[in-house]
Amino acid sequence: MDTSGTRFGKSDRVEESKGLPSTGCIARVGHDRTIPDVDLLSPLTIRSVTIRNRIVVSPMCQYCAVDGLADDWHLVHLGSRAAGGAGLVFTEATAVTPEGRISPGDLGLWDDRHIEPLAMVARFIHRMGGVAGIQLAHAGRKGSCQPPWEGGASLKTAEQGGWSVVGPSPIPFDQGDPVPRVLDEAGIKEVVAAFAAAGRRAIQAGFKVIELHSAHGYLLHQFLSPLSNRRTDRYGGSLENRMRLTLEIAVELRRVLPDDIPLFVRISATDWVEEGWDLDQSVALSRKLKQLGVDLIDASSGALVPRVKIPVGRNYQVPFAATIRKEAKIMTGAVGLIIEPDQADEIITSGSADLVFLARELLRDPYWSLKAQQALNQEPSWPVQYGYAVRRRPR
């Protein structure tokens, strides 16, 4: 699951901060909330793909794949959220190489044998009226770990089921973690090629939205941040150099993807640490990505370094999405402690973001999206197998 302050994403130890009828219109970056032409339940068309509402199942690692293969758990987990009314349903972070996994239980797309199990998931999501998306990822120095319910410790040897981790510089994620092997330019080219190959396989599997994971302290974020990237070659130092790997991968993905397939990028908009990656650099990156054909920035934050104090509270990351949307003139997704339908609706109607990504709330309730329809005065679009029964009223 994407979280911050741990190797897996966001810590549950947080500091709390103070924190319309559907019309079916399409959002534009210059949307004025005084004209309420869009809301949470409005469809959104990006390239040729129409998402039925603005509700997105955020990528959430399940840590239960074997050899990277999706199985019945992934079908039921993701399929139930599509049946529950979500517009766009993302797989968990799906590794582009075996060494790019966070844990031995991560999904993968480094081999053709991964295609059909994932295609089964994508087909069911589409059958339920949702759009199937996949997030492509490489964990870098945060790879080779136990699943979180087993403690999340580094697996340091092959006997433990681990592997050698890589990174931009010989800086471990935390004390006692393995020092990553520094990727040379040949190794970087292999990573770029692996993302492109995974992108091709994702299209073969039937996914209609591709997201590049460049957040939460994983490999691409490690190259972006000066806290983890101390290189002196053309992949380190200046902002232009630190952005280079993410931009190269975006170019390759856009090249191999059909023109009608949207490409998203998830970023951590800030490291929440002085002299680290920050919002201004995120805006600069987003502008470059837009020029390369990226359609939407999924704006999260943190997780590059451990034990960071983050002012977590409802909507705490929404200002990042709003600023990037305004300054980079690109569509954005908001994520992080979005809980209530009215809260999510306000994010859209205010023009802060174009999509709302939910994670834990959709774990708690796969039918959150249907309940949001009811809360926002729309008839819930139950699957026909349920709808005829749940719409009945006892006499």
C-alpha cells in the first residue's frame, strides 16, 4: 500500500493537522467553481478513454503474488471495487523486473506469462463498467523486503528469499538496510527498456490507462531527490539531470503506447525534508512531462526517507494537486485521507483536481462509490445481479 515514512509507503503514526447534482460535463484545467459543471460523479474523457466518474481505486500492494503472477485474490480484490462503482481501478505497483519488486509477493510484468492472469483482471473490470489501469514500478533501494504483516524487514540474502537492490547512489534507505548497487548508464538503459517492455505487455493485457510510479521513495523518486541521488554524471546534480530518468521512461512509454491510451505519472510532490525534493521541482517536472505526452499527475508525497514528520490530515495532499494543476496546466489526481463523498466532491467542484484517488477507504468498503452516488443524490448504479434486489423495498 502506498504510504510514507516506511519502506512500504505511509506510516500509520501521523500528526493530525487542522485541516451538486451530476451533469456529465468534462472538466477543464481552467474550471471555475462558480459554474458547477462538474462533480465527483461526472465522467471524464482522456484521449479516447472515458471514465464514468472521478473515483479512482489507488494502487494498493497486496504482497501475495507468486513469481509476479496475478491470481484469484487480485481478480476479486480489484473486481469488487469495479462492481462497487469506481470509475478507474488500478492494480498495485507492478514490477518491471524481478529485482524491482518491493517484496517477493509483488505483481510483475517482466515476462509474457504475466499477461494473461492480468488480462483476466482487466476484462472483469471492464465488464463491470470500470476502466482498468496498471501502475508500473521499480522499487530500487526499497526492494527485497518481507511483506508488512511479517515485519517488513530487508531480505538480505538469497536464502531469505531476497536479492541485490539498486539505486542512483550507494545510500541505503535506512540504517542496517543493504547498500544499493549503483546503476551505471548501461544499467539505467536496461531499466528504461524494462519499463517500455512492461508497457507493451500492459496493452496486450487490455489495460486502458498506464501509470508510471515515480513516487514514495522508489527508484525513479530516488533519482529525483537530491537526498538519495549524489551522482556526478548526467543523471545527478542539477534538477535537469535528476529528472532525466523519469523523463526518458515517459518518452519510451509514450512511444510504445497507442496514441489513444492515457499515461499518468505518480509523484511525491515533496519529501517533507529540507533540501529534498519539493513542490517547485514537482511543478517543473510536471511541465516537462506534459510536453512529453503525459496526461495526468497523480500527486502524493513523502516516503523517500524514514522517520519524517508529516502533517497528516484530511486533504493534506490536495494543495499539491491544485498547485500542479494550476501552474503546470496539466490534469491532476488528489490522494490521501479522502474519506467522505462530500469531501471528495468538493475537491472536484473546487477545481483542485480532476480525479480523486482513494485507498484505505475502498479497502474498508468496496461499495464506497455506490454509496457516494446515493449521498450525492444520484441513483446508485448497482450491478444488475444486485440491483434488482437492493432496489426493492419491503412492503
